[in-house]
Amino acid sequence: MKDALGIIFGEGSDAGLGSLTAKRSLAAVPIASRYRIIDFILSSMVNSGITNVGIITQKNYKSLMDHLGTGKEWDLNRKIGGLLLMPPYSSRETMSNENGDLADLAGALDFLEKSPQKYVVLSKSHLICNLNFDDAFEKHVHANAIVTILYQNLEPKGEISGLKNRFFIKTDEDDRISQIKAYSSTNESNKISLDIYIINKEFLIYLIRDGLASAEKGSLSEIFSRRIEHMRMMGYAAKDFVARIDSIKTFYQANMMILKKEIREKLFFKPGLIYTKVKDEAPSKYMESAVVRNSLIADGCVINGHVENSIIFRGVRIEKGARISNSIIMQNSEVQENAILEHVILDKEVIIRQDIRLTGQESYLVLINKGAIV
């Protein structure tokens, strides 16, 4: 895919992650004990042979810049192409966030026009996946399509939460798209858009300029739905595991799914690896009173308590008598003696004092802000 460049939205208008995105972008939210959300779609692009990637930022992007750096971990520290972080772009036409995706893409116009590639793989950053775009790209070119939308077949209908924010597509027997429609209870299609698009670059440039001139608003799915009769648009069924993060609930569910062996194998043990920023830490220490079951624990931790069905990030200390279950504990947090956490998410550098008990439910999770002392 040397003739394709990548663009990733670092933020999502429907992030819905509360305090987890108060001081960081959606793309930089930690996940799976040592990764950030953006690692998955960025690694998927790199593993597909894309060597020129732009990241569109909106706000709170300092942690994202720190994480991505020069792009070395993704082999994107290059003289030609490589990784480019694009800061927020504002003009008279883009001052309002209501303009949607086209206003965000306006900041990428210079990047698009100066890049030699003819095609663009465009994606939101909120996907946990390990995808290869080679086959979808070949079909896009072979079909002489203007836009190809990657989708998944939802079986049975309604099995994914948060459908009200999703778009469904209808295709004919050749996978040509005939309809793009927001979810409704009467929706006839089970083909759900993944918010990943393969687009002819010249058309995308035209779309951005035309949309800004006419103040066209909405997401790309909405914009494409208004043009569907005037362009050749194809669908491509992605058969790999994909989880979308757009709320605290889906963030928690994605982490818990990674505890399942079959999901980890699909995400991390394919020929294409998931890359992330390397931080050298000593191995975690499991003390005499430690009990750990079905948990993912990063390096640099000291475990002296009971941990079950949980995600533990780097540098976490869990003292003797503490019990943690069905929870997510982020970097450098401390759970002191005899504390009990159930269905809890701790952001970074949180201290839970001795004998404190925090109990939530999967439908009502307890979220503790970064740096809090409880």
C-alpha cells in the first residue's frame, strides 16, 4: 500500500469517556495495561505498508504527542513520509465545532496536497483492532470506487451497545453501497460501519474545500449519505475482531474482553504486531501473600494482595490484604492494605487508603480521577 497515506482522527466528538478524556485526547487513553487506544489503528496502518501517517488533533494532545514522539516505535521516523501530528486548525470557516469532520480535516489539506500518494486510509482512533487493509485497498482500486467503507456484519442484530451513535449501510450483491443510515429500531441492515474509509485523495481534497465553502456539517457518514447517488461507493466486510470505544462502558468492556485468551490471540498474536512506546521497567514482584487470577499485569508492579479479572498498569502497588476484582488500575496507582475494589476504574496516580471499600457494577462503574486520594 505504498500508494496510500493514513489519516487518524485523534479525538471523537462522541468520546463520552468523562474524566478519562478531561486532560488527554481519546487516542491517548491507556488500555490493556501498557497501550494507548491509538496504538491499534496506527499499528494496523503500518502493518499494511502505510509509511505516511497524519494525526489530526483537537485539544488536550500533549500526552498524545509524548506517547507518539517521532514515531520510532512504529518505524515512522523517516526522512520521507513518516508521522505528522497536525495541531488544531481554525479559520472563519472552522471556528464552530458544529462543522464536524470536514472542519477537522481542513487542517490536513496541506498534508494531503503535498503527499505523493493517490489514496487515503482515513479512520477514527477509537477502535481496538488488528486489521490489514491490503485486500480492502485492492478491491477499492479494482472496483474503481471513490470511497470504500469498512464494515462488520452484526449477528444477531443489537448485540453491540451504543448503536444509536452508529451508522449502518446497505449493499448489493457486489458490495456497492446503496444506503447509509443512522441506527434506528427499524433498521433493516446488519452491516455496521467501522468509521474506516479508503478514499481517492483528490476527491477528499475536493470534499473538504467544497464542504467548507458551503458550511456543510456532520460526520463523514452523514456527508457520504448525502452524495451516495452521485458517486461509486463500495463496502468491504472486515472479519477480524473490532471493539469501538465511545463511552466508559465500552472502554471497560474492551479491557475485560482482552482478558479472554481468544481475543488476545486475535489482537496481539497475529503476524502483524501492535506497537507502542517502550518503557523499560523491572519485572513485577509477586509477594508471598499475592493471589492473581485471570488478570493482565504490566511491568514494575508490586503485588501483595488479591487480584482477579483485572487490568493492572505499570508501577502499581497493591498492598497486603487488598482485594481487587473486575477493575482497571492505571499507572503508578496505590491500593493500600485491606482496601476492596470491585468494578472500579482508577486513573493514573490514584491512592486508595487503607480499609476503603469501593463497589460498583458493570452497569454503573466507579471512576476515580487522576491523582485523587480516596
